[in-house]
Amino acid sequence: MRTILAVLLLSAISINAYTQACCCTGAGANYSILPNLNKHVLGLRYTHRNYFSEAHSLNPELDGTVTNQYLNSLEVFGRFNLKERLQLSVFMPVSFIRQTAKGVTTKAAGLGDMSLLLQYNLLNPLKCNGKKSKHQLRLGIGTKLPTGEFKIDANDLFGTNLQLGTGSIDFIVNTIYTFRFKNFGFNTSVSYKLNTINNKGYRFGDKAQAGINFFYVFDVKEIQLMPTAGLNYEHQFSNKKDGRTLNFTGGDFLTTAVGFDVYYKQFAFSSSVSPALMNHLNWNGENKNRFNLELGVFYNFSITNNKAKTK
């Protein structure tokens, strides 16, 4: 029976050339956990997000205006082993934004912000210990580059509240812990994103996140299946413009997630839906998250140095 599941957060030329991983601590083709920790991975993920807001204004023409926003993103993902415990993950999204309000539709499309994440496996390296329970702790640090467009007009207004990029160089730190006992397990993660000021004097608020995800793994012949369920909490700090805090920004968000992943040989297929449970915002006219959908396909592979044989 193949044991192809192992831990990775979001995500050495000569590495193991076998098709199965040596040991597993968790599972999931989302970026918190991915299969075959001892292999390189290339993947593609599609994300759909729906937001809405309702304006509250003394102006009767604006009061009650409902705005719907849709973000569709296609993200190329790569995870590369640098050393036994050290990996580099690269994320490159292309986004399509659509906003409708009062019968008027606004659109934006283009390259998003590229992210780089370096992760170190602090506990439980890639060695089997023969125990029924396994756990792993990973620490990460990364950066987000301003490859996506940031647009704001002369009146300091966005064309849409969603942006292709922040226009700034931002920094990410995270920690992820996974525990598995036989077929059951859970995964917890904490992250913080520190944003900087862009060249238009705008600074998006920092973001703190924490989540927990439960999973169960079972086999059907050579295929491994894994249902998942979890919660994710996010705190968004207030934005700033030219050093001035924008009071009508920021807030707290809570979403649930139900997913189902499939693993076959070198391939992993992931899917999840995440309806919002709570949108506690600093202003009741701010964007609220309604629903998220994610689909992904990943391929893991090994690269081996072929040195010329000498006699």
C-alpha cells in the first residue's frame, strides 16, 4: 500500500527517486499540506471568491446600493527541495475581477502579486519511525513582490475594492503543526503578513490568520481519498493613506472549509468550499466575504543527478 501523504505549508538536485513517499504525517493538496514532502511539486489552483457590500449613506441615491464582487484566480505553484529539511515554494497568480453595482459592471484582469516562501522542517524529518502516531512542525518566512497592478484615482478611490496587487513589498511568517494517529489527524497553522507602503502612499493593513483542519485518510486500491473539515480566522488591521488611518477598513473574518482530496501515484487533486460564518467589520458598508471555492491539481517528481561512471 502506498503511503504518499506528507506535510507542507504553502510550500538538492539528488533526492529519492521512488514514486511513493517514505512516511506521512498528514494530508491535503491545499497549501497547508501537500503530498510527498521529499519531492518537487508543480501545481495549478483555481480560486473563486464572492464578496458583497451594501452602502449606508445620507445620500438617498447611494443609500442601500448593493455591490457584488467576484474574484477568479488561476495560480501556478511550485515547491522545490533545497536540502532535506528546507524547501522553497513559489506562487504566481493571474486574477480576473468583476464588480457590479446599479447595473454597471467594472472589470480588471492581469498578473497578481508573486510570493516566495522558504520553509524549514523543525520536527520529524523525512524518516519513518514505525509509530502509529506522527507529528511535524514547520516554520516559514517569505515575501510578496509587487508584480500585480495597483490602481487608485485622483480622488483616492479604487476602481474596484479588489485589487490585482498591493503595489508594495510585503513579508510573511508562518508556523504549521500537523499530528496524525493512524488514519486520523489535524493540522493547525498561524501566519502574519506585514505590509509596507506602496509608491502611491497607500498601505494595506497587516493580516493575522489562524486555522485548524481535521482529516481522515482511507484507501481504495491504489487511490487514497481524504475528506477534510476546518475553520479559519483572520484579523485585518486598518489601512492607511499617507500615514492617516482609514477608520472604515479592517475587521475580523471567520470561515469554515469542507474539502475532499484524491491522491494517485504522482498526482494529487484537491477541492474545497468555504462559506463565511462571520464578517465583523469596522464599517457595515465594507466588503463581506460570502463564499470561496478552490480546485487544484498537483504533480510531484524527483530529479536525480546522473554522474558519469568512471572505471
